[in-house]
Amino acid sequence: MIRKIFLGRIVGGLLSLAASTAASAAELRSIRLSAAADTAVVTLALSNGPAAKVFTLDSPDRAVIDLPDTRIARGMTVPAPAGLVSAVRLGKQPGNTLRIVLELKSATAVRTSQATAGAGRQLTVALGEPAPAAVDTGPKVVRAAHAPGDGDRDVIIAVDAGHGGVDPGAIGHGGTREKDVTLAIARSLAARIDAEPGMRAVLTRDRDEFLELRERIDRAHAAHADMFISVHADSIADRSISGASVYILSVHGASSEAAHELAEGQNAADLLGGVRLADGAAAPVVIDVLQQESIGLSATAAERVVSALERVGEVRKAQVQRAGFVVLKSPAIPSMLVETAYISNPGEERRLRNPEQQARLADAICGGVRNYFVANPPDGTRFKQERRVASAADVPAAAAGTANPLNQ
């Protein structure tokens, strides 16, 4: 009897220890993958816990993320492979280490960063351009994507078609779905951007798929975008209201009650896809110098787009509007959200379905963006090089027009 009691106490103690260990383990809450042909960004939402170890393996090429003492949150899903990443696998290693393996189509450099996210943390693993071949022993100059260069780089604009997949967005009285209209306008806008010398477009989605708001930003970062434009066609209770408007991020409250309500509705889009919002997802933006500069550039670019839209139709708000849109919260990329029209207005719903009106809206947005980059060319781009050439050409002309008073 005493032996049974003793054994029972030992088993009970082991079970308590196991339960305590499980409770104290870190938790992997979500994995997001945004990838292109030669770049990828993997974002992990985690509770607080031990530091991760990230390294690469070859034959075959893989990137490995080891998370010590970490368990997988209930309901978490593994992202589908895309672009550079051919497969994503999870498994357990000795010592209760959770291992994430990213199978790659080619060898790449790996960069990691970590930030606080509410009561947890966010680990970002950026897979860059393919690493140099081992046989290439000559010295190399590695330049950041946006570093000053020879002026041969195109500016890259990420064009984001709002909503998609299980989230249709606003639906007009005639049954027109916002997600279809925005995709058509986004494709038209991308085509016009690509036709402009020195500009290139990247679509965050080119099909009817659901994307989390943060994933849209991740895809823009993976493409090294110089600007992010989210295209929408919202609805409002008063069906007589019409006109376009352009929004940028606000960290001090919305510019109007309507702007606040619009942002609240857009920010809830993830819930339609069954996405569990990470801790702190709705927290206020932590403003820093980089974010402040990005908002200033966003405002300048948005003003150009508003002026261009005024030439193709009605603009409801002549001034750039501000609200706390999650999709505009990239600290490094100037971003704007363009409400092309109100799909709740019967007349505007009909026009939004018209390919000619879609083309006119795309032309206007593209024209405004081009005007912005002509006036504010990023270093290392063709726009910057053209400005240098123009400035150099102006100097001799100005000198030739200045007479030497000693020769008069």
C-alpha cells in the first residue's frame, strides 16, 4: 500500500512538471510567407521566449529556423509554398525545439530582425538575392536595394487590389463586388505603370485570393517597393454620395468621422478570413523618425494623385484624408489608399464596371505617381539620373547667358 502511494506521488509529480513545462513554453502563433522569384520574407508571430537560431543548409538549399522550447498554437496553419520557397515544413528536435525548414529553389543570403508585438514578439526572416557562387572569388560590392547607384534602377510601385477571396468587400445595389472592381483597376494601373520608362509595378494579388493586411505589406517589402498603393471602392449608407478620395496613415486620429469608420471597416477585413489577430495588432502606431518621414512623403504623393483624379471625375474630398489603416502601416514605404468611387452609388457602380472608366482611373493614378517621382526621385533610379543630366545641361546654358563685365 505504501509502495503504491509512493509511486502515485512520483507519477503525479512528473505529470505536474510536464504540465508546467508545457505552460511555460513559448508559442508559435502564426507564420506568414511573402515571396518572389529571388526574394522571400517569412514573418513569425511568437509569444515571448528564447532567442531563435537561423541558419542555411545546402544540398538541397534550405533555410532553417530553430525555436527552442516552443510549441505550435492550436489552429495555426502552415503557409503554402510560393516563389523562392518550394516547401515549408515543421518538426520537433531534441530539447523541445521547434524546427521550421524552408526549402529553397536557390541559395540565398539570410537576414533576421525581431520586434516587440504587444505581449509577444515578431521574428522576420528576409531571404535576399541568391548568394554568389562558390567559384567566384573576386571582390564584390554589395549594394542595398535602394542605395545610390548608377541611375539604372526602376522605381517599384506595389499595387494592392483591396479585399479578395472570402472577403468580397463592399457590394453595390446591382451586385458588383468591390474585390472584382479593385482587381480590374489594379491590373490596369500596373499595366500603365509598366509602360512608363523608369517605373515598374508589382501586384500584391493578381487573382481572387484572400490576403491578410500584414501580408500585403510583406509582399511590398519583398518586392523592394518604393511606393504602396491600395485600391478600393467602398460603400456608404447614403447612396447619393459619390466621388473619389485618397487616404494616408494617421497616428493622431482620423481626419473625419467618415475616415475613422472607413478605416475601422477595412481593418476588420482579416476577421472575414478567419485570421486570429496577433496580440497588439490594433495597438497605436509607434511613431519614429522613419515613419514620420514616410508619412510626409505619402502626403506629397497623395496630393499629386488627388489632383490627377480631379481631371477624370468627381473628387469627394479635395484634401488628402488621414486614418489609421493597418494596410498603410509600413514605416519604410510611402503608402496611400485610393477610394476610386463609392460602389454604393448606383451611377458610380455602373461606371466602375466599365473598362473605359477603370482605364481612366488607372491613368490618373499613374500620372499622379509619375509626377511625384519626377519631383522626388529616389537615389539610384532613372528618375534621379535624368534630373542630374537635366541639371548638368542647365549649367552651361546659364553660364553662356552671363556676360563678363570686363569685356563690355
